[in-house]
Amino acid sequence: MRIDIVSLFPEFIAQCAGVGVVGRAQERGLLSTHGWNPRDYAAGGYRRVDDRPFGGGPGMVMMIEPLQACLSAARAADEAPAPVIYLSPQGRPLTQAKVRELAALPRLILLCGRYEGVDERLLAAEVDEEISIGDYVLSGGELAAAVVIDAVARLQEGALNDAESAVQDSFEGDGLLDCPHYTHPASHALGEVPAVLRSGDHAAIARWRRQQALGRTWLRRPDLLDEAALSKADRALLEE
Ligand code: SAM
């Protein structure tokens, strides 16, 4: 998969995309990220990319021309079609289901805003979708783009050392939260690892994990239970 990022700070994304699972996905040739700076496509000695808003008011707005030229260069860099996603607090909230959908695409262009945002005409003409990473306002779209890249990278086949781990994650499969995890030592001043996890009884372990996942979803995110694919056995576990 190829991800092009249009940003005034492409080096920020390059740094995030070079480490951990995303870095490994790039090393393994499963993903490539490419930064594009609209300033490189701005006219004049000052390479201006922003201007005052019509109608007055605070802040600056990202101008059409540098962004349009930059987007068109990014698009032309590869022949695979690429939807343009604008990271925006006004977009649809990002979910794991959306991440799965994006991860299956051959290509994606992420547009990061700054200042008060982007001239609305550019958004109407060039953007396929707006995505938000939550109901709060960041100073730029780069962190949001890094979130999308990370979430999408770990779903590329071969990016995780154990593919099973993604399947068991929160929001995956049946839509529940993940169960709690423990590692060595089994006994510690902070507490004991639940005996069932040390029992070697795989059926009992699976049952305990399922019950924990159901229980924490009920406690922490009951809204998820409405959408979750629960069996009769799950409902019985929830009631225990
Ligand atoms: N004036 C805009 C508004 O209230 O909708 C906010 C602009 S914000 C200061 C600058 C940029 O940060 C936005 O253009 C967008 O790219 C990015 N951004 C801010 N919050 C975000 C969020 N929750 N999700 C995704 N991107 C966000």
C-alpha cells in the first residue's frame, strides 16, 4: 500500500512512520509513505500557502493553488487511483471498521490542514472524504494522519509478527473490547496472575477471556454491546 501525505510538516510524518510496526511494514515493503509539502508548489519568493479569511476574523486559511498543485503532483506519482482524505475535526469519526476499509486500498492521499483549515472550495473539488480522530481540535492534521497511517499499517498482511494479535484486538471481529493480559512474573506485590491463565486448560482460558471481554465491554463501552455479534453462550456469560 502507498500513502501520500500532503502537509506543511512532512518531516513530522516521516519520523512517526519510521518507527515500530509502521517502520517495520515499510522495511518489509508492505507500505510506503511519501510526504508532499504544499510550500514547494507555492508561487513567489515567500512561497505563501495561507491568507486571511474573507469576512474577517482570526487566523489564516490554507490557499487553493499550492494545495491543488501539490495534490496533483502527489496523484501523478503513481498510477493507482487514490481517494483524498482530509483529516478534519468535522469529518466522520475514525473507527476500526473504517481502518479495515482503508487498509484494503492500494493507495491513499492524506491531506493535513493547519491554521483555521483549508479553503472550502478546495475541499469541495478535491476531497473524497473527511475523517476525524475525535471530538477535540488539534493544531494540525499531521497527528491525525499519523494515527491513520499507524492503524492502517498494522493491518497490512505480514506487518505484525503474529497476525492473530490484530484479530483479537478491541473492536475487531465481534466488536468487543479485548480481554486483560498478563505476563511474568506470575506472582508480584501488585497482584497474582489469575490461576485459570496458568492452568493449561485451553477451553477454560478461552471461556475466561471471553467473559472478561464481555464484562469490560459492558462496564466501559456498553454502547458496543448493541452492535456486537453475541451468541446465546455470550449472553449467559454476561449474566454470570
Ligand atoms: N477551524 C477548524 C474547525 O474548527 O473545524 C479547526 C482547524 S484545526 C486548528 C487545523 C487542522 O488540524 C485542521 O484543518 C485539520 O486538518 C486538523 N485537525 C484538527 N483537529 C482534528 C481532528 N479532531 N481530527 C482530524 N484532524 C484534525
